[in-house]
Amino acid sequence: MSESSMTRRDFLRTTAAAAVVGTAGISLLAQPDAQKKANVVLIRHQHVVDSEGKLNPKILEEMFDESMATFFRTKNAGDAWKKIVKPGDVVGIKTNVWRYLRTPLELEQVMKTRIMAVGVQEKDIAIDDRGILSNPVFARATALINVRPMRAHNWSGVGGCLKNYIMFTPNPPDYHPDSCIDLGALWKLPAVEGKTRLNVLLMLTPQFHCLGPHHFDKQFTWAYNGIIVGTDPVAVDAVGLKIIEAQRKLFFKEDSPMRPPVRHIKAAEEKHGIGIANLAAIEIVRLGWKEDSLI
Amino acid sequence: MADKAALNRSVQCGVNLHHKATAVCLQTQRLMFFSLENPIISTITFKEPMSSIFLLLTLAMTPSDTMTYSAMQKLVPASIRGWQASEPARFYSGREIFQYMDGAGEVYLAYGFSRLLVQRYARPQQEEILVEIFDMGLPRNAFGAFTNMQGRGPAVAIGQAAEYKSGLLSFWRGRFFVCVMIDNENEEATKAVFDLGSRIAESIGDDGPIPSLLHVLPQELFELQTLRYFFRHEILNIHFYVADKNIFRLNESTDAVLVRLKSDKSHLLLIQYPSSKEAAAAYADFTASYLPDARAEGWIQTENKKWTGCSVHQKYVLAVFDAVTLADAQNLLATLQRILP
């Protein structure tokens, strides 16, 4: 074959150097670049999801507010929202409604309430997933909020904040080749570029493994009880990926790379330049419950 | 634009459509394909006489290896155990699958997906039951789609092979791969899922052949639930990432099986090509791309300290990945070469 190929051995070389197999080439050893450093907040609460998997909305709201105030270095969440939306904004909240692991309705409503508290009119806020291209509010949106749960995906490896924007294209299959490696390009679409003010990756009960399309099994989720908040979608996803890879190693009792390997996160940094995938260059501010944080 | 009046006109013209939800509008030598569920799919202008178009159209819409929508509809009952079909069945053909699922649709397309029927069932104060029937065109495709998901849970006796776990029943029979699912299990709903699956399997009727490549693989060597059958490199990469390029030259004319061995958890890949020439070319591609530093025997200790090797035997390529010892891996390939046709 004339064209050079990226093989499993290339991944093994990278990950062997980091003593971690399966990180899909996201380097853990690279030196932080002060010019490109990203920040995320990882907040966890032991009781946000109980032993039967039931969500405590009040704790979730408190966690989210605390993460916002911390990330934006404000006294409270209200002030944090004032930093990212203005009264004249039209705001699209891009959620995810996958039937087995959707964004909690309660969190969507908290976001809407906080945005309205800033002064944005209710008619200028929409919460949508699969209908965003035909949603009139999204069509005139000046600001986007991106929120979804992290889960294993049979074609892209994982579905996180980067993948959540695939509904912004009228032709999603264009982004499917090579394990969806070019999902980062979505963030340069006219409807998206420069508009995203916040990325929230829900790690409440992430799904770390799947067998087949739209496969869901509670056996492959666990109560991590966390939320990752940031403005860099690549950094948020890179941290989330590291956590579920660590959980896979615990669960399967061996190095168990995501299947297929996650390539779009690294490519979002190196090819599309929309954020930071290098974990060594991402500052993680940790709040709340620390046990078994896996990162 | 097509509209209901156009639909009525086409039906009144007596066009013999085998596609229950699709009609064709004939207006001044133009054909507009549309469905009751979707806007216009495509518009084509012809210069040929319309009589020819009728024939072409009928042939194009009823390929011999797929079932018509009305025939597919007959695979699902109107009710079961108090659950009633809660809305008309939805159908998706080819790349329309992306209207139903996003990236996951690529998996079915990689297995030759043809058509999908989606039927929902409701019963007051009970779980919704969702049925997906994938017409995969060929039995080998349906078998492959099943193996892509197998290992989820215990086997059950429905269709040619089935598994049930956590509310999801999946099985294959003939050229169909079927999923019947509920979000939250309870005794009554679970019984309904099993009854529905059994009814659909009976409606499908005939079994389909299992790919012959399976018969040459000694079953005692591997865990059955790890077996994956495929013919596209994208599916190989889901289960065991080898390379971004198709360095094994997999395509619709090849058959491939990936299993995980009981002995040392290494992966064995066995591929059958149409000819020994094509097998040799694939072997050359793989060794050049993946094992350029291997010794003449075709083995290398890779960066994870495990052994990977490959051999070619007539129209077969065999590869072992991540074997713990070189000797065991070499013995395995030698044994397989002796029993291959």
C-alpha cells in the first residue's frame, strides 16, 4: 500500500511510553504548554445518585452551581452565568436525549432558570437535541450551552461534548469516517463557531463499555457521581475519557482500550485546533467527593 | 413538490408498488420518490417512455434479496399479551437509517443493511416495547450483525441464536437481525418481549446458512461469545483495532472471523479470500504495514511485550495478536493450517 497507515502498534508505542494502554494516543507525558493550558472543574458528590440509580436533583443543582462559580471564579453561580450570557443573547442549550442515558431534565431546567435570571427572555432560550436544525431559536442563537452524559459509543469510541454537536450538520454521516475522527470540524460550522459558552460533560453514571449499536447495560455504568465543566470541549472530553478508561481497567481487570479507539479527541486538538487534549496541559480543579476519582 | 393529491394520482394510475409507504408521482416525464414519513427523497427526469419507467421502477424497488415493506409489516403482530402496536411501523432503507440512529447506523451499513422496520407497542401502566427488525439482505449479514453484539448476556432459544439481558432480546434468523427491548424490566413485560421475539422468529420462517468459514474453526479453542464475523475492516477495528487503513484488504467478497482464545486471551483472526492470489496480496499488505520489522517467519514481539504473527495458506490469511508466548502462537497457526481445506 502506498499510503502510510496508523496501526495498533503506533498506539502501543505511545501508550507503552505512558505505561497506559489504550489512551488512543493522548499523551500523558508531554510537557504542559503555558500558552495552551486548559482548565476544567471536576465536581463529585457521593449522594447525587443513590444506590438504586435515582438522581437527587437538589444535590445536582448545588453541584452544578458550585462548579460554575469555581470555574468562572465568581462568588456564586449567578455571577458566573453573567460572564457567559448577556440579556440580549439568544441561547440554545444542546442537550442529549438518548433513551437510556439522557441529560437529566432537572439539569436542563436549572440551566434555563439561570440563563433567564441573567435577563434572557424565555422565548430566546431553547433546549433541543435532534431538532436543532429546524429549531427557530437555534437558528438565531448567539450563544450555545453544550450538555450531555459521557458514554461508550460503538462507532466513535465515546460520545462526549465534541460528538454532541453532530446534530448541527444536515449530513452527520460526513463525520463518521475513521471512527468519527473529524468531529472537531463540527465546531467550525457557521451555526457553531465562536458561540459555545459552556461545555458540561455529565459523569453521573457514565457508560464505559458497549457491545453493538445503541447497546446499554447498567452493568457497564457506574455511579461516578461527577460533572466536568469547562469552556474547552476537547479538554472536558479528554478528562472524561481518561476516567472511563480507568474504570474499564478496573472492571475488566486488564488494559482494555475503548473499542473502537477514540481518535476524535486528539484530532480535535492537533488537526482542528479547537482545544486541548493533552492531559498534562489541562488543569483539573477537583471539588467534592474524592474517593475513587480515577484521575 | 409532491403532495397528497399527487400521491392519490399515482395510486389511481394503478402503479404496482411493492413499497407500502412509498408512492411515485408521474408528472411530465418526471418521477418523484417520496414516502409517507419523509419529504421527497429524490426527483429524476427521464426522456424514456413512461411504460419503460414503470418496469424499471418496479424492478428497482423490489430487489430480490430484500423484503417489501408490506411483507416486513407481516413479521410483527398487531398485539401481544395486552400490548398493542401504538403507532404505524416506521421503515428506513439504506442510508435512511441515519434518520433513526446516528453513527451506530454505520455498523449496520457495514454489514450490508437493507431495510429496518421499527414498531412500538404500548399497554397502559406498562413499559413500552420497541421492536427493530433489520433486513440485512443475506443470512451472513444478519449473522454478522448478531455476532457484533454477542456476549451481552445468556443465550436463549429464539431464532438461530439469541441473547437476552437487561430488557434487550437480540436474535437472528434467515437474513434478519432483530432487537426487542424494554427500558425497565418487569415480569410481565419480559414475558411479552420473549413472546414477541418468538412470534417474529416464527414469522421469518426459514433459517439461513452460517458462513462456511465458521466450520473450519475448532470451537474448543475460543470463547463463543467473543466470536465476531464480518467482512469490513471498520468492524474489525471496533473489536480489535489493527489499522486505520484496510491493510487486510477486507471487502464484501471476503469472510473474516475474530475470536479470543481461551488459552491466553490472545486474538485470532481468520480471513477467507476468493482466491489464493488475493490472500497473498493481503498478507503482503499486512506484513508490510504492521510487521515491517518481523523476522522472515512473520512474527514480532510488539511494544506490549506480546507476540503477533501472520501466515498465509492458500486462500486463507491467519493472524494472531497479543499471544503470551511465541511457541504457543506458532503452534496454533501450524495446527490451523493443517485443518484448513
